[in-house]
Amino acid sequence: MLKTQVVDSKNIRKTKVYKIIQIVLILLLLFFFSLSFHIFGKNSEIEKFIQTNYQGVIQPILMVIVVLVVLFSMIMRGRMKNPKILGSVEIDENEFKFTRVDDTIRSYRWSDLEGVDFEFFSTSNRNNQRGCLNYLTLKGSDSEMFEITIENSLIKSELGEILRVVNKKVPVTVRYSTLFKMIFRDNDFKLY
């Protein structure tokens, strides 16, 4: 049986606003990358505009973007260090039991669910000291998402074992939040 905490880190990256901002920043980076390789032409109107207005327009915009990125990362680190504790969960081969801080208990049997979706971010480390940002979604008539903490590799491997057993009862999908894990995967969360 695995027992861990359910927290709310007020994660901004799950919001639509964050995703829109991320797309805009990627497009800006691609635009500046294309300018450096002169894709628009050696002396195009865009390059002339940027060269003449660099001090007055472009440089302040770039400084604002840098300040916003630094501010965003500081806010996210602060939220990840001190998340709001909502309760605890007990997970075993048969059920998922959520106990709130006020001792309200909700229990879900795996056989009653349509599926389970797990999004793995990381275990506890220097950038994620509490092991937050790991989301376990129970799919059923009303899907419910829980942000669980994974403090160390023992808890991670135990959760992986439980998800393998649960996968025999209902479909389990494991997704990764970081590019490194998307490419190389994690041996603890192999479902076969």
C-alpha cells in the first residue's frame, strides 16, 4: 500500500493562459532565430526595421520578456516549496482512498473506473523540493484529478508497481511532463 500527500501547488502551467503565453514565446524565439539566419533576406524590411528601432522598441520588449520569465520562475518555485496540503491518499491494488484534512474520506475502486491517467513530473529534488506536480486523474462518470507528492525513488517505484497491477483491471496511461522523460521514459512506469 502506498500512502502519500495530496497537495495544491496552484500550478500555472496547467492553465490555458500559460499555454498561450508559451506558444507566443516560442513563436518570438523562432522569429528571432529566423532573423539571425536571414531567412527573410539579407536587407529585408523586417531587418531594417529591427536595426533602426532596436534601442527604442525591441530592447525594452526583450527586457520585459526576460523579467516576466524570471518572475514566473520565482513564483513557481515558491509555490512548489509551500503547496497547500489537501489531504492524503492510500493506493493499493484494489482501491484509491482519499482522506481530506477534515477527515472526509472518499474511496474509489479501480474496477468502477473507466481508466487512470498519470502525469509524472519528478520526484523530490532541488527544483521540486516537495515532489509536487505529479497528477493522477481518475476517469469515470466524473473525472477527478489529484496532485500527489512523490518524495523519493522508493515511492516512485512502489507507485509504478501499483499502476502495473491496476493496468490489468482498467487502462492506465502514463505521460511525462519534461522533455527528457518524454524521450527516455522511466523504467518504474513501464506498464508491461
